[in-house]
Amino acid sequence: MEIDAWIGFTLAASVMQAVRTAGQKYLTLHMNAVGATLVRYLFGLPFVLIYLTSLLHYFGVSFPALNTEFWLSTIAAGLFQIAGTVCLVYLFSLRNFAVGTTYSKSEVFLTALVAMVIFGEIIPVMGWVAITISVVGVLVINAARTKAAGMSAFESYWNKAAAVGLSTGMCMAFSSLFIRKSGLSLGLDNALLSAATTLTVMVSMQAVALLIYLGVRDPGQIGSIMRNWKPCLFVGVTSVTGSALWFTAFTLQQVSYVKALGLVEMVLVILITTLFFKEHISRKEISGMALVTLGIILLLTLA
């Protein structure tokens, strides 16, 4: 596999994530945050199993041995991802969804910080510069959107949605780093197989845990899921596809770099909104997009 393959996996994952998030937003009309989170794992699990089985057959290998480090890292990754997903879905119920979603992108900077402080990853100075430029670009885009909505300067940068968004970012940062740790702990030369193994074990545990939780605490949510199985299936398929792409990218490259490149999603969303829905794009949004793009280009010269 080529050394730059992580770039392709990350770009594809960013597109799939945007599609999956839109699907989860629709589901909040019919179920709560925990129910919408369960959908991601429950409906994605069959496809994860098919994916892993296909890879094992294609490469002619058996299921890899799972060590203690793998189990601990995967459990931690799963719990953090559940918490982060619940926070993200909860954002859909808040008025300032755009603010919260933008602040959830703090995951990029937080990932780099946690990776350095806790996981001991070395990020060069120019790497920090690239990440910071991209994050500032996202904040500029956010300011343009919230100003257009008539919010004050303080409200545009700090409110309940922003707090939930930051919580989402922190949870996802830890989850992504533990996912990378899980995949690498297997010691396999095959990044696809490492990522698929981690994904299968993690999604299986998450689906079972949330199914038991809702079965005890709120069984009505399970009924809502079954009644809306078509959009749930869509979320499951797009979720597992995106996760497989993200997990593989994490195995190939430092998570902080992968997440920074993933900010291209913000640029794509604005471009699609402008080109296909004919919405106006402001100069400030163009400036923010330019900063995000500049940070990504600088990052790619270092990776």
C-alpha cells in the first residue's frame, strides 16, 4: 500500500461522515440522542462482519489474536465514541447547531494536544502551525455563519452549543487515538485487516451495550428504531463505511494529521451549499475556507 494512501482514505471518510451526520440529524425527529447513536452501531454491525470476513478470505488469513492492550484500547475507544456521538446528536436539538458542529471540530487541535501529552506522539512545530491555521479557518467560517444569524460576538463563540461541541471534540479525540492504539497493538503489516478487526470488535461491543441500556431504560426507543428502519439502515451503512475508512487512515498515519485533513469536509459543505443550493457565500467564509485549505496544504507537505 502506498505511503500516501491515508490521504485517499481520509478524504473519502470525510465525505461519508458528512452524509452519515445528515442521516442522524433526520433520525432525531423520531428518537432521542441515545437511540440515534445505537442506530449507528446496530445497523452497521452486519456490514462490519461482512467486511472483515471478506478481508480474511481475500488475504487468506485467520482472525488475528487479540491481546490485553488491544482489548483495553478498544473498550476505551468505544466508550469515548459513544459519549462523543451522543453529544453530537444532542447538538441537533440545539438552536445553534452550526456553532456546536464547528466547535466539535476542535477535535483536531485537541487530538494533537492529547496525542503529545498522553500518547507521546511527536508533532513538529510546522505541524502545529498547519493544524492551528486550519482550526482558525473553521472559527472564521463559524463567525460568518453566526453573524448572519444575528448573534452577538460573544454568543457566536460561546454558548451551550459551543460547550457541547467542545465535549464532542474531546471525546472524539480520545476515541480516535485509542483506535489507532488498538490497531497498532495487533502488530499486523496489513492496515486494512488491523482496522477491520478493531472496527468489528468495537462496533459489536457498542451495539450490545447500547441495546441492553435502552432495553432497560427506554424500550420505546427500540420500537422507534424498528419503525424507521429504512433511514436507520442508511445511517448504519454510511457509518460503517466511514468508520472503516477512518480506522484505516488512523493505522497508516498520526491521528492529528488525519483529523486535520478531515477539515476539508467544512470546505466541501460550503461549496455544495453554494453550487447546488445557490446560497450566498460571504467574504469571511471565503477567507475561512482559504485558511483551512492553506493549513491542509501545509500539512500535506509535512506528512
